[in-house]
Amino acid sequence: MPTRPSLTTLFALLVSCFTFSQSARKTAPLPYDPLELATGPTVVPDTPQKRELMLNLLEHARQNNGMHAPGSPPLSMKVSFNSTGTSRYTGFGEIEETWMSGQTFRWSARLGDYSQLRIYHDGAAYDDKPRGPIPLRIQMVRQSVFWPVTGRFAPALIRMATANWEGSEVACMLISGGANDAAPTPGRRWEETEYCIDTKTGLLRTYSEAPGIYNVYDYSGTFQFHGRTLARRISIVEDGANVLQIHLESLVDAANSDPDQFVPTKKMLSHGPGDILVGPFRFPQFMPAPPGHSGVIEPVIVHAVLDKKGHVVEAEALQHSDSMLSDAALAIVERSNYAKGDGGRPVQREAFINVQFVPPQ
């Protein structure tokens, strides 16, 4: 794993003076959330060496948490979780997975009255039941457990803020498209993904794909697996409400697994390949502001699942401070059809759609 920068080195990146960019149209600030840690000064690396320090910290977190990374050891894992909120499926759930490689693994899941067994064989997914889309909460659990740190960071814009989380200093990496404004303005922006990493241990403490949703990793009682340190408990909070409590129940080496269990049955083959889970990804959607909202752009991020045709399967708003705006944003997304994804492969995508209500000029 890459060498972690020292806390002193990271603090040295912070500068005492900041420049502020002016735009023709202002955007409403992020709503307050106690889990939003990047609220203070930020810094943009101005040398290759400083950028390398940030990339190394991100890469260490990716390798520690990326259970599906190429070259990872085979594993057998059991996860239990409790789900609440407005999602279609809620209640107690379980996921069990045996993973050999990116081409060969299997998992089963149940949540409420939903259940499914899936086998990946030669890069395609085959399901025991032709049940259609996989529930949003199951996709969220899998992403938070198996691959929370994703993306191509090398071409991205990276800004950094330092904060304190449960008595530890963390570096909050703010990731967005490389063409975005590189000014070190204070606090997080609507389009930024946030990874807050303990600079002493290199462990991911909080992860937020978009403002309004936060994954919190609890390392009080960890699993050690082939040099990785994994949180036994993960919480996912949306707009201040805890919608998922995830517990890592067991994790063992699966190198000696029976290869026959990774061969789909005739019934599975008869259903044809299922939609492969991919994501998350983000994009904006601009809409005219409703009457009474003027002066600033008002964003509402809608968290959604899109099927292989770009249709919205499930959706929930992540901001509710203005119920009229959140309801309008949700209705807009639910009525929309989006582009198909991933080059024609059958995929189910987890999307974060930044609905921006733009007032008239």
C-alpha cells in the first residue's frame, strides 16, 4: 500500500490566505449536517508532490476497503443490516458472498419479502429468480462494504480540508471533475464527493458520495483480513436519519471453495444475464425555479436506481429543508428517462442527480 503522509505534512498543505471566485449566479449553501466535516478552509495542491500525498492517502483507503480489487484474496463474508426510510424495501436483511475474482463470485441477499441468489460466471450475472431490479438498500450495502472508495482520482480536482472526528484528526478529500473551479474556497461544494481519512491510521472514517448522505465507519472491534483493517459496523445517514445499520458478521478466507458453486444452474441460464450493479455516479439536471424561489440556485440531490434502459426504479430526495423543492425534485426525476449506461451492457446504476432549480435572470 502507498506510504501515508504524516499529519504534520498534511497540515503544512494548508495556507493562510484564500482566494474566492465570483460567479454570475450564486448557489445556496449546503444545509447543516453534523456529519459534514469539510466546513472550514480548504487547500488545492499547487505542486506535484502535494498532490501525490493526497492521492496516496486516497489510494491507501481504496486498497484497504476495496474487497473486489484485482488481486484481492478470495473471501467469504456475511453481513446483516437493518433498513429504514422511504425505500421500497425496508427491515432486516442479510447478504452472504463468496468471492474468488472479478469474474467468479456469488452472493445471496434478502430484505423484507425480497430474496435473490446471484452467480457471476465468465463476467456475466445469473439470478436464481427473475425478480427484476435489485433493491436500492441492497445496492447501498454492497457498495459501502465492498468498494466505497471508487473513481479515477488522477485527472480529478482534489481539494482538502482538515477536521476532527471522534477525537482524531482527519483529512477530508473533496473530489470533483477536473474542469471545476480550483479556488480554495472554504467548505464543500454541491458537486464534490467527500472521503474523510484518519491521517494516523489511513482508515476511512466517513464517506459521502453527495451532500445529504454519509457513510460512517466504526472501527471499535475490527476485522483483520490479509493486511486489511475493516470496520465491523457501518452506518448510512440520509438528511440526519439513520437509514442503514450494517454489521459485518463474519469474514474468512475462501481459497479452498468448491468451484462447482460458481456454475449457474440451468434455471439461472434460462433467465439470461441479469443487470450488473455499477455506480455510483453523479450528474446535474437543471430546472426552472418555482414561484417564490429567486436569487440563488437551489439544489436538491435525488438518490436513485436506474435500470438498464435508464428508467428510474427507486428514488429518494436527500434534502428536505424545503419540502416543496424536495417534492418537486423527486417528481422530476421519477418522470425522467436517462441515457443507457456502460456501453450497452445490462447494468443497474446507483445515481445521485443534482436537481438545480435555477431562478430567472
